[in-house]
Amino acid sequence: MKLSAWSRAALWERLRNPGLVLQTGPFTSRVRTSIPAVADGIFLLYADYSAPQGDVFADFHIALRQPPGLRRWFRRQVSFYFDGAAPFKPLPLAQALPMLEWGLNWCISNHAHHYLIIHAATVEKGGRAILLPGPPGSGKSTLTAFLVYNGWRLLSDELALLSLEDGSVSPLARPISLKNKAIDIIGRRHPEARMSPRCEDTAKGTVALLRAPRDSVARSHEPARPAWVVFPQYKAGGDGRLRPRSKAGTLIDIGHNAFNYSVHGKRGFDLLSQTIDRCDCYDFCYEDLDQALAAFDGLAPVPALAQAASA
Amino acid sequence: MISSHEVCRARALLPGILRRPESAARLPPERWDLVIRQARQAGVLARLCFQLDDLGLLTEVPERPRRHLEAARTLAVKHARDVRWELSCLCSALADRELTITLLKGAAYLMADLPPARGRLFSDIDILVPRDRIDEVEESLVEAGWGPGVKDAYDQRYYRRWTHQIPPLQHLRRGSVLDVHHTIVPPTARTPVNAATLTVDSLPLPLDTRLRVLAPADMVLHSAVHLFSEGEFDRGLRDLLDLSDLLSQFGRRAGFWQSLDSRAEALGLTEPLYLTLRYLDRLLALPTPAPLHDAVRRWQPPALSRSALDALFDRALLPNHDSCNDYLSATARWLLYVRAHHLRMPLHLLVPHLVRKSFRRPAAQENDDRRRRRAQVEQVLRAARAPRPGATTANAAQMRE
């Protein structure tokens, strides 16, 4: 059953007790909270997700609560709990919704070792995926947001899940975390896209969460094959051209960007080197989003047949 | 509100499956939710994975919980790989010193290929070296890249003066933590242990003769004294399973039970051994082996203390998970923490230490808050100068986005 079929009151009730079960990609999380901003955020951002009821198996049991003590009333805070334990220091209460997203990412990257997890955004077209690894500030999320509202499917804006069995990427379409100027840029270009209220002064500056496109959420069971690795870099004066880079260098750089590469030992090395072998690898310096879209669309031209069918 | 019947069922769940992994095959799928959570909390997920795989039952586990078991096993295999590598680095660092290094606990189980090593997650590596050589050992390790893992001056002094180890060392690049001990209980304990007695009987590892492990009886006694006197029970169930593994492994050897009995008496470690046997029986339904029945009768405390200890350990040794805790669990853990300290040091040392610890903690938190506030201010200033998307602070780095 989809979350959008629920009333706001029913959702609130669930979130308080026994927790709302949310299916995001291959993971099921049971979320508990009585913080209104989180409940509203979930209602807005996760409307298209399936929310099974009853005694189902949940991968992660998480809660967002105000920690006990004086700070319940004075300079209020929020803590993220993973099955009763708080792995992080509390944040200001206003950052509760981004904390849910960060916490969920932490759950996945620390426990889902049945995948090789790379710190990269991933988008797909025609069954083939682009991995976009990049440090914070490289413009990865902005680029991803623009691509997935222009014909590409969102697999993830943060965590590329590589299957250890067949090397495919599992979709994990979740809200995209836009930061600072990107919020207005995407808001202007896509006024139809729904966003959470802005959170000021987080560790990453101002953050707003962008709802994942409905189609990407609906196709959360269709894996894709990695076909390209592109290291994006937003830079004034960037020419928006894809420049080939060495495969050996890409293997090393992407290894540095993996969350659990060392956990998998030789198996991880084999998987990653096979993946890079099959991918075309590029550096990509861009200033203009339309230019970027054109460059990426050039990688995956829509086959003539499909074009005819959609015409 | 959870009924007490529910709590009883939840408490019996994980010990039952660890004792009889074959019962997992009959588990209703939704029950796996709690098994995985409790096993993760107790640090025995990977162990359970190995146990089920040995019986050919892993494939019977529904896919979603099975993924967690396998992921935990993958992580445990990595830990074992890392510990072997760390030990080889350690041996090179200490190669110039003519020295006997005795491995303790996890590292010993791993290198001696003993059952508790399977599926184990390591938080540190424990070694034992002669007390009169400990300064040069520390010096060599610092040269090789290990630095103080504890920065606080009081803690540094406390470790060196009152405990059986130097302050934990952490490798500056690899982050691995090394505990260098000179004996197995603090010198201030009611029954101090002379480490020379242990090293004389220790055994060389077949593959690497630079490293030694404690003799079987000593290994069991160290594991027991560690579990029942350290005062931390987050891995209590796992430690109890270690002991059950060791006892069933060594129990097959001729003369083991007698040597365990006499060694416990000689080292003054009869109490932790008694408690081990008692809670193996109570929690995991593993009866005390016949050769130790007499000894257990000799060692057992009066009935009243027994019931008091049961009330505490029955709670503390279960997974520290919401489903197993009742309104007394936190108190039980706290009382055992105090008990452990009391066993380790006399009252005139203990009271000032605990007072200091209870005041230090809020102070440390206050410092963290201050640091965080400063980071926020700096960030705002930076943003005012030049807006930079994705500026990170310690918190963000921790979460990796």
C-alpha cells in the first residue's frame, strides 16, 4: 500500500507507534518519531513509496527523538537512534528531517555489506547507468536532480549499490539532498518538483530535500548495468565536455570513494575492476546544466525505435 | 505496553537459537526481525551465520534476514584479515627486542585457530608482555606509528598507576587499537595475578613462534575474569559463548578439568570461574561438567548472595536491547559496573575515581558542545565570506553525508 493512500492523521499515529514501515529500494526501515517536521517531511517526500503494514521484517529500526534533559525545552535538539542506540551527537531540532536522511544513509553504508557501496550518485537510461562519484561540493546532487527531472531515472543521489553477484546497480531512489544555491536553481528550472522546507545552518549549509520522480520510485525493482563513470566538477567556465580518463586511475579514485571497499577484500577489488573495465570513464567539468544534459544524453541516445514508439 | 510474558519470550529467543541453531528453521519469518536485532546488539550475528551455515541451514533463512547474517560474516572475515595484518606489523615493530609476546582474548583465539574466533568482531588487540619490558615495548610501538589512544592526563595516569595495562595505543594511520598488558587483573585487585606464572606455561603458536598464547586453563580463567570483573556487559552474551566454546574445545583433552580446578585455586580466580559455570547453565542451559561438581559446591557463595547475583547477571548478560530490558536492567548493569570496580580497587581508591569519572563526563560533553558551536559560527563566517556548498564539520564527516 502506498503512503499517499494514508491520511495525515493515520501516518502520525503510525509514526508514534509501532512505527511506519517504509520500503526504499531494497531496504525496509521502521521509522518512529513524534516530531511534526519529520512526519510532514515523510508525508511530502515519501508519498509514492510502499508502506507495508503489520509484522514485517525491517532491515533498520530507527527513531528520531528529542534527547532527554534540559535541552528538551531550551535550544531544542534531535537525536537519531538506530535500534535504541544513538550513533551520532544530537543536532538542532530544526535539522530533524535531513538527519533522517543522513541517518538512513549511515544505516545502509554501515550494514549493507551484501553490496559494494560507492559514494556516488547514479542515474539510468535504457538499462545503462552512469556512476557519478564526487566529494561534497562537486555539484553531484544538483546535476543528478536536473538529470532525473529530464528523462534519466534516479537510482541514487548518494549511494551506488553494486551487487556482489552480478555487478548490477540496485535502485535506491530516495529524496535528493540539495544544498545552498542548488535549491533555487532546481526550484526555478522545475517549479513542479516538490521540496521540503529549507533547513538553514546545517553542516552542509542550507539543505532542502527534493522528492524523487514518481517513475524512479515506481521502478525501484529494476537494476541497471553500470556503463559509464563520470567524475563531475561544477566550475565557473567549465566547458561541459566529457574528457576520457584512465581506467587505472578511475579504479583507484572510485576505491577511495567506496564506503565498504576494504570490507570485501579481494572480492571487492575484483568486482570494482570488472565494473571499471566495462565502463567508459570521464572527467566532466561543467557550468551550465543544459550543456551537461546534452553531454549526458549524447552518451545514451534514445534508440530510434523507442523514439518512434513515443511519437 | 509490552507484557512481561512478551519480555520473557523475547529474552529466551536469542539464547535459544544460539544453543540450538537448528531451531531457527522453524522460526516464523516475522520473528527473524527480533533475532537479527538482538544478535546485532550482542555482537553475535556473524557467529550465528557460521553456525547456521555449518548445519546447512543458512539457505533456509528467509532472504532479508539472511542478508544481514551474511553481511555480518563478511565484516567478521575482514576483521580477522585486519587483525592478522596488525599482528604482523606488531611483530615487525618489536622484532629487535628479544621478547615474549603473549596474545590474549580475540587475537589469541584467532591465531590459535580456536572456535570463538569465528565470526568475531574485534575492537582491539590485546597482548601481554613482561612488566619490566613494557616501557621499551611502548617506545618501539610509538616509533612504529602507534600513539596514545587516551589523551586525558588523568586517564593516562590512572592506567599507568592502577591498572594492568598501559593506556590503549591507537595507530595514527590505520586506527587500530592495541592494549598492552603486563598481567591479567589490576595490581590493586583482591587477588593479584603474577604474570610470570602465566607466561611460563604459555604455548608458542605453531606457525609463528614469536607469538604465544596462554595455556588452556589460563585462557579460560582470563576470559572469565574479563567477563565478570570488567563491568561492561555490552558483549556479555558473546563472552559467555566464548567460554562455552573454550570449555567444550579443551574439555576433550585429558586432565583439563583438574588443571582448571587447581589453576583457579592457585590464581585466586575461583569466583569468575564459578560465575561462568553458573551462567552458562542459567542462560544457555549448558550444565556444569561432572568433574567440576565438587569444585562448584566448594566455591558457591551463600544462597542470599547467589540470588542477588542472579538478579543482576540474568539481566546484564542478555543483549542490551529494548526487547530484553526491563525497568531494573539499567540499574543491574550500573551495580555490576560498581561491583567490578570494587573488585579491582580498594574503596579508598575507588570512591575518588568514580566521583572524578562522574564529574568528568558532563564536562567532556560540555566541551563537545562548545566545539560544535564554534564550528557552526566558523561555518557561518565562511559562508558570509564566500558561499561554499558542502562545507563539512566533524559531524558531517562522521555521517559521511
